[in-house]
Amino acid sequence: MAKVAFIGLGIMGYPMAAHLKNRGGHDVTVYNRTAAKAEKWVAEHGGAMAPTPAEAARDKDFVFACVGNDDDLRSVTLGEDGAFAAMKAGAVFIDNTTASATIARALASEAQKRGLGFIDAPVSGGQAGAENGVLTVMCGGDQATFDKAKPVIEAYARMVGLMGPAGAGQLTKMVNQICIAGLVQGLAEGIHFGKKAGLDIEKVVEVISKGAAGSWQMENRYKTMNAGQYNFGFAVDWMRKDLGICLAEANENGAKLPVTALVDQFYKEVQEMGGRRWDTSSLLARLERKG
């Protein structure tokens, strides 16, 4: 059992922290910007809550964070009442936020100066993966720190891999989102075409999902897409944030992402249709809109 803090109890962080407490058996203290969420978590799972990231992190072996973006991450680590100032020497900060590789490298460097470990550890698997404790975790950092953190991370994961030095976890998550963007657009176009052609989509997918066209997106999203239901999983607003990170990094490293850039603009159109909180499969709604 380790002494653990978890900062950020959003859709992903709330169940992840619960797995650390219930499955991992760790002593968990939580912090959330909206205190009522932390109070609710403690009422459901036990443990403790803290009024600031610093108080949550004090004397802990591992400090996890799952917040919104680079600025939020910078605030909870280095800002007033940030976690880094209160963490004890040798403690490890594990960042589950999907953020830039730049902030990951900067925080890793700052952590090293303070005698702390740092792992950038973005996750894939969505809300269902977080709730079921079967997330894929892509880590960046040094081997020794990773080996120390992995057994704790495994409380909410089915796959935990070290991808390289600081920032490599975030870069791997970018690859993940780039691949998903193209897959979902292809699936949306396939279903749209099939409907226009008068095909039975259920029968079509039953056949093609067993061949080279099959994917997780097809298996898990085609039924709700076909029914015009888009309230499952990862929101369009979040995907646009992630694709923005991908495109910014590509601008720095010279990678060419024409399909990603195009799908990002398609998601912008979905936002303009009122679909900011629809899930990413709502690319089909864009194709089926009137006018």
C-alpha cells in the first residue's frame, strides 16, 4: 500500500482514483477544483480530501493528476499551492493529462531539480475504460521511475508501457489520436454511403467487421452511429483539444498530417452544429445534416 494523491476528479480521474483506492488498496487523498466533487468521492470511497494540490501531495509516495490542459497542469504543479513544492524527495508525479510533450519535458526537468520523479502517462480507453479499470497508459520517463510507478498505475490499467524519455508518453498519445481521427471519419463515410446505397448497415458491419476493415471503433460505435446517438465516450471538444496538440507538434517536427488537419476542421463543423459534447463518432451527423 502506498500513500497516494489524485488531483482532478473529472470524468476520467474520478473512477481512476477510485481504482487506486479500491483495487490497488492505496491510501488516497483527492483534490478537485470544485470541492463538492471531492466530497462526493470521499463519501463514496473513503480516503481523504485536501483543500489544495500542495496539501494533497504532502508526504505522499505518488501524486497523480488528470486535468484539462497545459495551463491547468502548470497550475496544479508549479502554481501557488502547487504539488511540487510540497512533495517529499523521491516521490513520483504521474501525469495522466493529455497535454503537450513540451510541458511534459519542462515538468520532468523541474521535478528532477527538486529530487522528484516524473512520468507523463496519458491514457486511452475513454470513460468506459476508466470506469472498468482497463485503460492503456503510455508513459514517458526514465526506467527506474517507471518501474517504481508501474505497479501503482496498474490499478486502473490493462496495459502500461514505457515509450521513451519524458514527453514520449504524450507523443504516443498523439499517434493514438491521429489514428482514431482517420478511422472514425472512414467509418462515418462508410455508414453514410451504405445508407445512401440502401444497404442494411447491421448486415454490412456484421460481415466487414470480420475482415480487414474491422476496428475497435466499428465494433463499439457503429450501432449508436447508425441510430444517430452521440452521447457515448470521448467528447468532440476534447478531441479538438487533442488534435490541436497533434497539429502543433507536427508543425514543430515537420510531420505531414493532411487527414488529421481535415478531420479537425470537420469536428469544428460539428461544434458549430451544437455538438461540442457529442462523442467523436458524431462525424456521421455532419455528413447527414440537411442543407
